Amino acid sequence: AILSDGAQISVEITAVAGAAELFRALTGSAPTGVWSAPGRANLIGEHTDYNDGFVLPFAIQHRTAAAARLRADGRIRVASTFASEPVEVALDDLDALFPATGSGTRTPGDTAPATVPEWAAYPLGIAWALRGLIPAWAAATLPGVDIAIASDVPVGAGLSSSAAIEGAAASALNELWGLGLDPVTLAQAGRRAENEAVGAPTGIMDQMASMLGHADAAVFLDCRSLETRSIPLGFAEAGLEVLVIDTGVKHAHSTGGYGERRASCERGAAALGIAALRDATPADLPRAAELLDEVDFRRVRHVVTEDQRVLDTVAALAADGPRAIGDLLVASHASLRDDFEISIPELDAAVEAALAHGAIGARMTGGGFGGAAIALVDHDAVERVSDAVRRAFADAGFAEPHLFTVTPSDGPRRDV
Ligand code: ADP
Ligand code: MG
């Protein structure tokens, strides 16, 4: 169902109330507070983040909430409506649970230590990463904490439920532990938790989008310097909606194709003699074609042209407004489908049907191999485009997609 503005408000209340309720069920008492952080949709800039490039995501109204309270015994307990059992460990045992792997990531395919379920490695990994930012003597004195988590962010749909849970847990611990860390540092802690505690080799985009989002704006992020600029989107003013088409096909970041794509990008940068593909421009592509095999070349071409499309999108938004970015979204999808080869038939069908029925632009969003597409659609055309996508899926024999609109929204906050 398409969410009306009224329904979006109830969506936010659901996660916050759900987290508080779970906290009471877990501990028998009320939390000190409830903190929440949003998921994100990526407008454009896919697989550019780990190449030191540019991305343009926005935080969405779907949020994950963490209800939390300190406890005296130096232990951390996490619970989630997502899981049947809470997980509890001593804070002092976190270092043994997630041995530091230096600045790199675990090998793709590695999963979190068998001793905690994967979902628990997100909030426990945040506690571990935050403790790692302060002197050992100070970390040793941190009190324990109970955290209960509930979420409205669809999991595994390319809307970054992972950054939302990291952002919610990081915001709660930052305040309860009195760390006073800034949003960029919290985003970096989220990435470290995801890379090293969970073992998913992802870039910094999701955490930065969640931590630095603003209503009606996208976060333009230079993934090398971590400098951000808030870019007004003006969708509502232009009568536009962002329709998410969740295919329901689950991706799995810790395995397979994602790591291979990263390896291709690293080979490309090495062959070109640059630190990262961010340092190449479209003018370098003929040389890349000579140095690389055909597959690696196409991976490189996607990243290099996608960086340029992000810059062009920022320029088009400023010069001509959101109706001017449709072709850039479509070109991004074609590049992800043909050069990076991370689309799937469901995502291609979603994009084609949306465009054929009046969408201004459409593309797959997120890491690929499943997840969601976004379509930029006139407010009045949302129903028509949605019906067309549903028909296309039915005709192709695909599972029914989940359709809803997302609104560029604010970053983390304390709700209660
Ligand atoms: P995405 O970020 O695209 O939704 P990921 O695979 O990166 O997908 O992250 C999804 C994983 O994050 C889930 O499988 C689960 O382990 C964890 N997660 C997300 N939301 C929650 C939640 N509310 N409670 C517990 N774990 C969660
Ligand atoms: Mg994720």
C-alpha cells in the first residue's frame, strides 16, 4: 500500500513504541530514553563509495529505534523484535568476540563469530567500536547497558536497515555513555561494526546518509574526505514522489558478487596507477580498456561514469530542479545492469514498467543482486505506475513486489 502522510507518522511511532515495549518486556522497567535513526535510499551513486567516490543518498522516514538504559554490572544485553532471544555478554568480552582486524575488512564470506547471532553483531559491534575510540582505562569503567530494538525499515531491501540499527544503537550509547561523539565519528563506528564485527565489506555511504540526513534534502558525500553537503531536493514542491519497488528478493552482502566487484575495482585502480577509481575520469577509460580484461574494464567504466553522474545530478538539481535528473537515473540503471552486472530481472522489470508508464526516472538502488528500485514519479501518477509494475511482475511470474513511497527525512534523534 502507498503510505499517505498520515501513515508515515504512524510508521515512526511504531518503531519507537515497539522498542519501548520490548524494553519493558525485557527488563520489567522503562528505558531511560529511545533513540532512532533512519534507513536510506540512494538517489544515485552506486558502488562508488568504496572507490573513494561520490554518492547522493537521502534518509527516509522509516526508522529503527533503540530503547536503552544503563545497568551497573558491566554487561550489555541486546534484544530485537527481529529475534526471539536476547543476547548478553560482558563489555570486557567484546574484544575477544570481535578481534580487531586492523583497518581492513574481514574476508568476504566470513560471517560474525559463531558465538553471537548475526543480528546481535550489529548493536554489540557498535558498543565494541565505540569502546575502541576511548582510552582502555576509560572503556574499562563504562557501565553496562540494556538495549531493545524495533524497526520499520524493511530488512534486506536495499534501504539499509543495517545503518539504521547501527545509528540507533550508536546514538543511544553515545548519549548514555556521555561520549559526545559527532555524527561522522558515529557513522565511522557503524561502518567498523559492519565491516569487522558483522563481516560485511560495505562502504561508508549508508551510515553517513542515516547520520546526516535532513528533511527534503539529500546528502552529497565525498567518500574520500567524508565531507558532506546537504542538497535540497524539492521533490514535494515539484509534485514528485519517490516510489520504492521492493522486489522481495533478498541480497546477501557477506557473500559472493559484492566482494568480486570490489576486487575488480581494486585491480582497475592498481592498473591505472591510482589510489582509487575516484582518481580516474571518463577521459581515462580508453587507457583502462587497454590495461584491463573486458570484465574488469566494464566494472571500472561503471564506477567512473557513475561518479560523473552523481556530480551531474547535483548540478542538474541546482540548475533545473528535480525534473531534470530523470535521464541520469536511467543511465545509472543501465550502467549497473550492463557494466557492473548486479541487477536482476525483477529490478529491470520494475524500472522498465515504471518508465513505460510515466516515471521521470528509475533505477535499482542499493548493493544489487536483489532489493529495491526507486522511481521518481509525479504525485498523481503513483497509483498508475504502481499498478503497471504489479502487472509486469504478475505477467513475468515474479513474486508480488512491495510498493511504498519514501520521503527525504531527518537523521538520528532522541524520541523519548
Ligand atoms: P539492508 O541494510 O539492505 O537492510 P543488510 O544485509 O545490510 O540489509 O542488513 C540486514 C541485517 O541487519 C539483518 O539481516 C539483521 O542481521 C540486521 N538488522 C537489521 N535490522 C534489524 C533489527 N531491527 N533488529 C535486529 N537486526 C537487524
Ligand atoms: Mg545494509
